[in-house]
Amino acid sequence: MEQAKTRADSELARVTFVPRAAPGIRGEFDLAIVPDNVETSCWLAVLILLDERASPYRQRLGRCGAPGCGRFNLTFEGRPRRHCSDAHRRRYDKTLIAKRVKAWRDRQKARRRQRGKQ
């Protein structure tokens, strides 16, 4: 995710944002920064999502864990998704099941040893 933030920073550094007057909620005018094209809007959205201080959506942003994918996904309902599709979830399950089972067994052994020491 750090690479995406660096890329968004560099892409937006090339753009000049022009503030424009926009109608406010109570009838007065506010200043708004309106991107001039879709690509700039997307990079701005990426930067906002990755900003730890400002974005409540950062927790909702995930990256697909399937081998060879790495796509970002954003969910607004339920738990955040770990995979971009059900097919990638199944591929992840099939390819990494042996490692996951071994890691689980190792954790169980460590817990049993800790209980035995107490």
C-alpha cells in the first residue's frame, strides 16, 4: 500500500488544482477542488483512502491475497473482503492450504507448551 501512496503522490504532484466556488449546505458558498479528469479523480481517491489520519475507509480497503493478483478492493457493508472475487478466494485456499495448516499446528503446539509451563 505504501507503493500506491507514493505513486498517487507523484501523479498528483503533476496536477494543478484550481479552487472553484461551490454552493454550500446552508446556502453560502464554499471553495471546492474539482479534478479536471477521471484519472486525477482516481489518484485523489487513492490518496484519500490511504491517508491514515483522515480516512475512515482505510479499514475497509483490502488487497486480494490470491497468488499473482494483488488487486485492491473496497467494501462498505459487512466485513472487509480479503479477495477480489470468489474464484480468487478458492484459488488462495487451494494453493496455500498446506502452509496455513502447518502454521495453525505450530501455533497450537506453542499454546500447549505455554499452558504446560504455567
